[in-house]
Amino acid sequence: MKVLVINAGSSSLKYRLFEMAEERVLAAGKVERIGMDTAIVSHEPAGSQEVREVSEMLDHNAALKKVLSLIVHNEHGVLRKVEEIEAVGHRVVHGGESFRQSALVTQEVKKEIKRLFDLAPLHNPAHLMGIAAVEANLPHVPQTVVFDTAFHQTMQPHAYLYPIPLALYKRHKVRKYGFHGTSHMFVSRRAAEFLGRPLKQLKLITCHIGNGASIAAVKYGESVDTSMGLTPLEGLMMGTRSGDLDPAIVPFVMGKEDLTINEVSAMLNKHSGLYAVSGLSSDMREIERAMEEGHRSAKLAFEMYEYRLRKYIGAYAAAMNGLDALVFTAGIGENSWLLRAGTCSNLSFLGVELDAVLNMVRSGEARKISTPESKVEVLVIPTNEELVIARETYELVREQPHEAERPVPAKS
Ligand code: ADP
């Protein structure tokens, strides 16, 4: 079954086409600057060179049309006709409390995603545009939605509620949801597989550390706590996001600097984190390079980043009363040996012992970087959120009755 995975952002559309159940990638690419005068599409058929084109794509509909034309292009294409695509899976950031798992797209599901616009104003509207674009371009193809929040829906009230008036939860659903769930789920399952032990017996801490970063306590296969909250701003220090801070800072700074709600929100989301402290960049590679050259603010930014991550690891080991394995994933987690070394060197009280040589090995594969004596296994596991979406989509669509076997809807 050919499954197209789509991640629609407000001005972008990323895609990956899979052959399932083989899990083979046929093509991947993205469209950027949708809605601007010059949108850019890059398309990479498996095993060949990337092709790039610049043209006007005013909306997601036009962007998907372009992507489909490249998928069946006589030179760069990988399919003979678009009808070969049998299912489309979408990444959706916010599923609120309604979605504990992935779902087939129906009118009710779309309505629910829309109802959640308030909680994810930048993301959920874009995802609905992606769904509408598929309806317009591939009208009979079943679609699914896979939520970043779903994996964390196993959290208990003592973990997901905030100690503020509970009326705010009842009226506005103010609570911790957590994000990157697809990644935390993928790497925790992969960790159990790698260790050859049942997930149901493992206490894991998964660190998804990329531009956005979050950490999860995964006990016996279920997320019991995670660092991101109502929005992806809470928790770890990130590339441009502050992570945790004293909430009183918000009204204090708004008063002192005469900032509006939007301005203070932009400050915390876009002008904080590594970028703000280093005064240099939100990109960890640049921070590490500058540190090597003796840049003091870059060093401070790195130290704060590592310290805050380490504190969360300690907290989540306490939350689970133990720890079997610590997993690093995403751009920084998979690639920065320096951050892993710094984080683990001060976790000896938990029995963590890193193998300095293994930690520096570069590889795109899952690997162990702790010593045989370490009481906690430390793993680096490349994440693959698109593959999770393709798998969930394949399963959901496969379970569907075939068109001819579907009950005829009653006339209204
Ligand atoms: P996103 O959240 O946008 O998906 P990624 O998971 O791609 O982010 O992570 C991007 C981050 O990974 C950037 O800060 C980048 O500097 C960092 N990164 C990538 N390669 C390396 C590397 N070799 N060493 C250190 N950091 C790296």
C-alpha cells in the first residue's frame, strides 16, 4: 500500500511517500513559502538527486497539486499515476483530550480538530488546510490523523493538572498535554526492542532534543509525565523558547517594558532559549563552534541548556522511582556528543556511566553509549515520526472494510 505522509505547517508542506508494509521510502520533500510570491518545492525520489523548483503556490491546495505532479513526473516521479496512493496520514499537533490515539478523518474528527484551534493556533488550522488539500486532489483516498499529544494522554491528573483554580481546567481545558508524542512513543518502543526486553517492564526517560525539545518519563510503555505543557513552551530550554520560568516574570516584564500579550509571547517563543542567552544563534552546532573559540555567552547558554536537561532527568527518575534506560533522540540528542557527555557526567548518582568512545561514534543507527557496568543503559535512537504516521495509517486503513463491502449510508 502506498501511503503519503503529510506535515502541513502554516506556510509549508512536508511529505514522505512510503511503500507499506515494507516501510520503504519512495520519495520525500517539502514545499516552503506557500502563499508568498515565490514558493520553493524540493523533491527527492529515493536513490536520486533532489530537484528544486520555484513557482507561485498560493495555498496548500496548489502546493499539494505540485507535489503530486512531481510524484508522477516522467523524469523525477516514482509512481505512474496518483491513483496508486491508497492512504494519506497527517501529523496533527494538538488532539486535546479527545484523541488518545490516531483516527480516520471524518466530519466529526475535522470538527474536533477545529474546536482545538484555540490550543494550537499556529498548527491545527494548517493541518486542516492539508486535509482539505487532499480532499480536493485525491477525493476518494482515506485520510488519517496522528496526534503529537496522543501518546501523553496516559498521564494521570496529578501529573497533568496545574496547581491553579480547577475551574480553568473545567472551563478552558487548561492542563498539561505534552508534545512530540509520536517521537517519544517510537523511541521508547525501539529502545525496548534494542535492549531485547519487554517495554512493559522498563522505566525509560526519552529526551527528544531538537530545535524544540521535550523529555518524557515512560513507565512500562506509558507516558507518565512530560516536560511540554498546555503549549510547547514549557519545560526544557530550547533553541528559541525559554522553557520553564517563574510565571510572575510575564506580568512583571510586560509592565516594565510596556509589552502586549503578543509581544511577550513572541519573546518567550522566538527570542529566548539558546538564541537569547548566547546572543548568537539558536543552532546547537553554532553554539558548540563558538564555545570552542572561547565565546563566553555561548558557553553559558550551553551550560544552562545541559543543566536544565539534567534536572529534568533527575526529576523523572524520581517520578518513576527508578530508571532502566535513558534515550537521546532528534537533531541535538542524536548528534551532540558534547551535550550527552555533559548531561551524563553528573548523573553518576543514578549509576549512569557513559563510554566516552562509544559516545563519540557517529552513526544513523540505534546504539548503546553506556559502559557494560552502567546501572542505566544510555541509548541514542534516531527518531522517525513519519514512519510512525505511515504505520498508524496503514493499520487504520487496512482495518477499514473495502469500498464494495462498506454499508450503504441510509438516505436522510
Ligand atoms: P526540529 O525540532 O526543527 O525538527 P531537529 O531535530 O532537526 O529540529 O534538530 C535541530 C538541532 O539539531 C539544531 O540545533 C542543530 O544545530 C542540531 N544539530 C544537528 N546536527 C548537530 C551536530 N552534529 N552537533 C550538534 N548539534 C547538531
